[in-house]
Amino acid sequence: LPGEGEALARIRFHPDPAGNVVEEILTLYGAVGADTYSGPMAAGWAADELTPETAVLNGISFLRQSHSGVAAGTSSIWVAYTTEREGRCVSLGYELRTFDPANLDPTRFPTPPAMVDVEGRIRTLESMVATFTWLW
């Protein structure tokens, strides 16, 4: 919409209790008159902690940024696709936190949970981003 400012929406998905997902979030961000061409998920990270690259999807150039890490038996990854046109910035991001079933006590959890296909989820995000079009 015309005007200055930004908008952010976060969609949190309920994890499947039979799987190893702890948290799964889709973030939608838009800004008009943004000073920087970077998504909000990259805020606070040093440039050398990110893996930036250019992705051209549906003829639109996106800055693809991601970060992954492990801590306290969980793995986390986020990836964001950000594009800009005429002072308008749009970013679609995805966050996924999982736990390693190897850390579970096998006497309490005799059937390990299903492992999420992380790369498959990221490919799904990219296919969603590839449907993005500017309307003006």
C-alpha cells in the first residue's frame, strides 16, 4: 500500500507430536521507504554469520539469506528471501527448530519420532516464493 512504514506477520505452525519439530514459523514482512535491503530475520547477525546469495525466481531477483546452528540438543535454521522494488521491500522467511531423537531416553521413548525433511521444507518455501509477483 502507498505510504511509509512496515508490516510484519508471523504464522506459527503446530508441530506434529509424532515428529521432531520443536517450532516452525513463516514470517511475512513488507516495508515502504526501507533504508536497507535486507529482511528482518537478518537483523542482529554479523554478515559473516549469514550465507547470502542471489536467487532469481519467477524473473525476480531475491537476496537469499540463511543461518543454522545447534544448541542444547536442538538444531535451528532460518532462511529468508527478500526483494526490493521502487523503495518497497518484501521478505518471506522460514524458521525451523528441531530436536535430535538420539538425545531421547530410549526407555521412555521406544519409538523415535519421525525426522522432518528440512531440505524439503526449504524447497517448499522456495516454490512459494517463486509465485511472488509485483502488482504495479
